[in-house]
Amino acid sequence: MPTSSFAQSSAPYNPDGNGDGLITVIDLQDFLSTYGLAFEATSTEWSCGEAITYAGVGYSTVQIGDQCWFAENLRTTTYLNGDAIPQNLSADWSSTTSGAMAFYNNDLTSQVAYGGLYNWYAVDDARGLCPSGWHVPTDGEWTVMTDFLGGESVAGGQMKATYGWNNGGNGTNSSGFSGLPGGYRYDDGDFDGAGYVGSWWSSSPDGSNDWYRTLNSFNEYVFRFDDYPRSGFSVRCVRDAE
């Protein structure tokens, strides 16, 4: 049977390897190095529920069923590769067929609470809106989440934050989704709905339109609609399946 290098050594083992009068981790490292054993620092892998930093911004995350979601709206002004997403389009918003985004009413102070409003061309851009390992949820992935929360007729109350919704429309946020009413931007460029409506794109087309989900201040429903790709809605990211 092979004998360990520790057993072969004839030198007596001194636990205070560096002779400083203290027995510390440094002495343990010296011991492992002396007797041919590799020392590896313990590393902790990221797990859902911990924050993630993307494009210089920290985002909270939440586990909902088997899915891991951003718990706040995306507010990046660049694609994953670092290219800028065009902002603050006025008349061009209604005619563009390329990715674009804006903050509600073009007011930068709205970005922390509500995040950005992106047209669907930005969602569909091959350069990617979400960080590596994440993506904009498909229509089916939205359905998986709302089904887990009991179905579209009740899931909205669990997804809405406990503050910020007008007309007494706050939710319980029992899901941790923390949905806020960030409003939307019409395909003609006008803004509307802040305080009353929150809408989030899916990555799934529906003919010439595209699927999204909406919460409102008046009930607990999650509505599934489609709309023009030039409309501006909020975006959440969901972690890639492992």
C-alpha cells in the first residue's frame, strides 16, 4: 500500500511552522505545502436570491418555483456586448425597426424605481439584453410562473409590490417578484400608465405582434396580451435552465 508523504517524512511536525508563537491558517498552509498536499480556498457559488451585478448595476433576484427571476426591472442602456441602445427617440420612436429604449417620460429619475422601457426590437436583438446566463422570458416561461402562483386570475396580487400602486392596488408580493407600475410607451411615442399599470415583454412573437404580460391597480389578474414591436414595456430577466 502506498505510504503518504507525511508518513515518510522523518522530521518532527511542529504545528507552529513559522515560529511566531501563534498557530494560524498560515501554519496550516505551510503544513499542507510541506507534506505535498494541495491547499484550496473554499469558494462559494452564486445562488438565486443573491444580488447580481450587470453593466454596473446591482439587481436583486428571487426564486419562484423552479425559475430564478430578476426581482426588479432591467435598466441597462447597453446590450450585453457593450453596444449602446438608442435612447430618447422622439418622432423616430414610431418608425424605428431597431432596438430602442427610454425611461418613463424621458426622466432619468424614474429609472431606479421603474427601470427602462424597451421596444421589442431591443428584446429580439442578437446582442442580448440580459446578462450572460440569463434571458428575456418566453411566453411559455411567463405561463410557468403564473401557473405556479395559482393561475392568471390570482397571480397578479402575489406579483405586485406592497407599495406604489394607485387606487389601493398594492399587492402582497408573496412571490417576491416586486412588480411596480412602471407604465409603458405607446408605439407612437407617448408615455402612459405609471402608477396604474406594469407591463413586461416576453421574447415570443405572435405573428406581427409580440406577447407580453400586464398587471394593473384594479384587480389581481395577470393579463396576457400582444402588441406592436414598437411599444415600450419593462423587461425582466430569467436565469437559463441548467
